[in-house]
Amino acid sequence: MNSHPQPQLKKELKIRHITMISLGGIIGAGLFIGSGSLINTTGPGSIFSYAFAGLLVILVMRMLGEMSTANPSSGSFSTYAKEALGPWAGYTIGWLYWFFWVIVIAVEAIAGANIIQYWFPSLPSWGVSLALTFLLTMTNLYSVKSFGEFEYWFSLIKVVSIVLFLLLGIAIICGFIPGIDSPGTSNLLHKGGFLPNGISSVFLGIALVMFSFMGTEIVATAAGESSQPEKAITIATNTVIYRILFFYLGSIFILVTVLPWNSSSLMKSPFVSILELVNVPAAAQIMNFIILTAVLSCLNSGLYTSSRMLFSMSQNGDAPKSFSKLNKKGVPVSAILACTVISYISVIFNYISPDKIFLFLVNASGGVALLVYLVIAFSQIKMRKKYEKENPEALKIKMWLFPYLTYATILAITSIFITMAFIDSLRSQFFLTLLIAVLVVGSFFFQRTKVTSGLASKENTSK
């Protein structure tokens, strides 16, 4: 018998932390910057792209909420995949998700450095990137509560900024701003129509938009360190509809109504353009600060999420046991440092070879979000049947219209993933993600064969 139980993470995240993480987790730099490019390509109909992608995320979050309330875990969907689909699935999706987030940490650190260079152009980008990663690593190393506090305030800034932006946009549309005429429906209907580039551009937009919502699922991981995990997950799951409707669809509706979809200002920064429209002083400075906050929030969350996934995989035997060690404050120091080191290396790759090695890493992680969503859906089908048979009381949250909506979600996500292969800008991401996925699956079976051979060899020797 094992007299040493596995170490447990401290449950220091409060409901206010989880609530704000769930609110802010859906607001990334992609909304502030990337939305302009999509609107410029798709037109006002881009709101359909965001709506359909948002619907899929709502359904996936409902599935994840169902499993998480029944069994809160820091390993989240990796743990559920292992239980539902087998050890290979938990191992594969865990490492793919970890890979995605350590690359995101590097990408966000570089983006943060570029923003800071706007104010301090003499600072070297690589140095600022490493400094930002180091500073947020310190907050994660200190305690999970310090991570929660930083994320609480980062998220609060993002949420307040979006709310003020929406109020400003409504005021412009309603003609409440002196000296600015209400655009009415002119930008929506009278510049080539609502779908100036056809319905196909909307489907193209869906594939591009799906990645903007990555991070919504972090709350399921964070709930594992909450003193009230069931309440935390219930709040996050039940409010995801309103978060997507309010923050994403609300923002996109304001943008496509106030600004012409073919305006060059959309490619610069649509949010800055609207602030400049109403003569807000230092509009670019204000938006740069908000985007920097979004970037640092994503970096902070990336360090937290990747380290907890590594910690959970270590406990499950899918990663070296050293990553499951906790310090006195219940923080997986080795796991956090391992994620940080990989990010440091990625930042160095960006400095040495931005167009080859670093671009390869970024593209290779591009389709991971869709694979994660697929695994969550397949896991939910198996786990739902298991809970209904063994412990129906555990199902505090249930997926709607099960199993039909789950199958429909699987079909939609699979279609989007395959579509990536036919989109020039996403084709490399599709094939590189497949390559990384095949390598990870291969490493699982290679490792398993090696362990089996080792055990067989020991048994023969003992005989």
C-alpha cells in the first residue's frame, strides 16, 4: 500500500476570483486587434461568424461544466479524456494543451514587449519579453491566491473597458454624441449589403474566430483550486451565454454599425478608431494600455493553466513525477518553472529565427483548440452515460438535448477543422497541428512499449 497520498493543490481561489476569471478569460487581445481584420474580410456578416463560433463554445462549455461539477479536477478535460476514452487520449490532449499554452505564453510576452516599445522604443523586444514572463512567473510561484488577485484586476480592467466601449457605441448609434451623426443602418446595409463577400466569407470567418475564444475553459481548471468548486463551475457555465453575447457579439455589432466594413481604420485598430471618432484624448494610448492588460492577463493565465495541466499529468503518470511536487503554499513550483523555461526558449527562437522556428511552433499549436473541444465532446458522451448509470445525483449541470446537440457539435467542429486545410492562411496550421498530434500519440505508445519491455525484461531476469 502507498502510505504517501498524492499532494493536493490548495483551494485558495475565491468565488470572486473565479467569477472574474470567467468574465475576463473570454476577452483577449484578439478581440481588440484581430476583429478588425475579420470585419474587413467578411463585412457586417462577421457578426454571424462570431455568433456561430460562440454557440459552439457555449455548447462545449456546457459539456465541460457537466463533467467538472461531477468531478472537479485541476487536470480538467485531460482527466476526463483519460477516464472516458482511455490513457492515450488523456495523455495526448494533455500534452497538446500544454504545448498550446507554453507557446501562447511566448507569443503574449512578445506582444506585450511590442506594446511597451510604443512608449519606450529604445528597450530591446527580447529583453522586455523575458522580463514580463519573469515577473508574472513570480506571481504564480508565490501562491495561487496571488495569481487569482492579479487575474481579478486584469480581468476587471478588461471588463470595465468593454462596458464603457459598448455604452459609447450605443450613444453614437443613438445620436447622443454632439457633432456626430448617427450612422443608422448605412454601414450595415448600404455598402455592398450585409454580406458583401458572400456567405462563404462567413464560414471562413468561423474558422478564424474559433481561436479567439480559447481560454474560456480555464475556469474549469481554476475551479479545482476553489473552496467551492461546484458553485464556481455552475456560475461560469450558466453565464457563458451572456458573456459571449455581451462582450463579443455586442462589441462586433458596435464596430460594424459605427465603422464602414471596408474602412482602412479597421485594419489599424477598430477600437482606437471609434475612440478617435468622438475625440477621446490620447485614444491610442488608452487602447494600448487596455490591450497590454489583455496580453498580460493571457500570459498570466497561460502560466497558470499550463503548469496545472503539467501537474495533473504528472500525478496521472503522463509526465515526470517531479512536476507533481508542491511547496508549502501548495504551488507546483517545478511545473511552473518548466513551462517558463520552454517559453524563454520560444522567445529566444523568435529573436533568432522569427520566420522559421518560432513561426513553426506558433502554427503547430494553431488547431489545438479544435482538438481540445472535440475531445471534451467525445468524453462527455461517455461520462454522461457512466454518471447516469452509477451516480445520477452527480449531474448538477446537464448538457441540453443530449446526445443530439453533442453529436451536432462534434460534426460542426470536425467540419471547421477540415476546412482549415482548404484555407490558405490556415493550411499550414492544420497540417502542423496534425503532425504534432501524431508525434504525441506516437510518443505515448512508444513510451508504453518501452515500459512493457522493461517490465518483461525484469521478470525474465528474476526467473
